[in-house]
Amino acid sequence: MSHYTQHQDPRRRGLRFVTRIHRMRMLGCALCTLPIGSVLQEGAAPVWAWGLLAINAFLWPQLALWLGRRSKDPVATEFRSLMLDSAFGGAWIAAMGVSAGPAAVFVTLLTADKIAAGGWRLATRSTLALLAGFAAAWMVLGFPFEPASSPRTLLACVPFMSVYTVALSTLTYRLREQVVRQNRELQLLARMDPVMQVANRPHFEAVAALELSRFHRSGRRAAMLLVDVDRFKVVNDRHGHGMGDAVLKRVAAILREEVREVDLAARYGGDEFAVLLVDSDTPRALQVAERIRLRVAEQQFADGPDLAVSLSIGVAETIGDHATLDAWVQAADTALYRAKAAGRNQVCAAPVPPSHGRSVEDILAA
């Protein structure tokens, strides 16, 4: 089922693109009839010219929508329809005798909407289509050339020029907002463990490195917790990997609940988590770690009533000896292994130099 969905999603996105373009095409085709109709009326155009204008204005947008929706590749089909839009625009420029006002508006807007839809590549190809449509129609019509535009025709260009431009700008803005929102979501996904709903290791290490740098600059302390699920392999072996995942998710949820917004909980490895406590010393970190340990120890699982889960936690506060993030992590890791060696289900802290208990001002004055 997921394999099917992966193939369907691009087509659904393509259909949404077709729908957006259809709305703009209907608006543009309707508005462009005003200057075209003005020139046709002034030149006493034959009935068939008016018929072609009606087809282009009202039937072509529906045909393009139908083609896009039926296509296996809606985006590619829509790009071809957009090129036809430009070709038709070029033909109408020729039919208007290259009337300067409408010609300038048509070329400008037909180029602008192609840039908005597919960038300069589509705009270039569409411009070639416009020139081809113009050349073919101009030759068939006997090279009409009346560049002077009447005041009425210029006035008829105003709705197309103004309303369509505003609509195109609005659509572009909405698409930009959508892209910005999607980029934010992608950035969030890049920082998160999608299963545990906590930060991933790269993001944790990046933030921890910043906190360590801030400590060396200003003396503001931070504490790191390395959290390990005791005998996790036994949990998997006896209760299955599904239960193992449930245990990890429960631990991750407790970590999220027990830390502040300024702190950071992360999945550090398979069954290991890490917590960064901002503006915290060892005593506070020990309190947080003990709360986490006790809450996990109290957890019960419906699918494993005999399952008891415990944590071993290592705590390390930033000290001057931590020149690098690796040194800080190593201190927390050493404390974690001390907790495991002492029998698990407990919290151990890395030693803190005696001078570290003094205020930052005292340390600087020494």
C-alpha cells in the first residue's frame, strides 16, 4: 500500500498544479478578450475571428484542464499547455496588427506567468512558441501592421494588466509561503528522530557544542544527561521488538515532559538518550535525572505486565576542563558506566572541581 502511495503522491501534486494554472488561465483568457475584441471591432473583423476568440477564451481553458487531469504526467502536460498559451498569444498579437499597447501587455504577462510557473527555462521555450505563433498567424493574415493603439484599446488593456498581475502576484506569494512552511517542516524533520519525537543526535551535538562555547565565554553552566535503558536487549529478546519500541517511546515521552522548553531531549543511539539542561548545575541535573528514573521505573505496559524498565543515567556539568564537546560527552559517559557498574537503575554524576561551586565573579577574580 505504501508503495502505491509513493507513486500516487507526485501525480496528486501535479493535479494541484494543473488546478492552480487553470484558474489563472480562465482569468487571463477572459481578460485578454477585452483588448483583442476592441481591435477586432475597430478593424471590422469577420465572424470567424470572433469565433476563434470565443474558443480561445472559454473552451481552451477547459480543454487544457481536461488534458492535464487525464495525463499520467500532469505537470509535463500543463507545461505544454502553457507553451500553447504563448503560441495563441503570439497569434493574437499578429491578428491585432501588432497593436503596440496590447502587444506589450501580452508579451510581458505571458513571460511573467511562465517564469512563475516554471522559471526561465519554461519562459524561454514559451517565448519561442509565442514567436512561432506570431510568425505563422502574421504570414497567413498577410502581414498586417497597425502599431498605433486607440485610446479605447489601451483602456481595454488595463483590466488584463492590473487584475491579472495582482492575481499572479497573490498566487506567487501563496506558493512562496507554502515553500517556506515546507522548508520549516523539513528543517524540523532533519533535527528530529521521527519515531521517538525527540531531537536526533546531530542536532543535539550541535546545540550542546553551542552551550559549551557559551559556558567558556560567559560562565553560564549547562548539564548533560546520558540515559541508557537497562538490559534493553533482554527486553527485545523476551518481549519482542514491538515491546522494545514501546519502551523507548515511553522513555522519550517522559523525557519530553520532564525538561523545560529551553532544554533539549534527544535520541543519542539505539537505546540511549541524551538530555541537555541549560543554565543548570550538577545538583539540579541530579534532581531532574532522579525524577526521570523514578517515573520510568513506575511505568506499566499492558502487553507486558511483568516487564520492569529501569534507567541508568550519567550526569556531567560543564567545567573548564571540557575543552571540546567530546570531553563533555566522555565525562557524562563515564558517569553512566559508573551507574551501570554500581548495579544499574541509578544516577551518577561526574566529579566537579571544588572551585566550580564558586560564583563566576569569584572565579574571574581569582
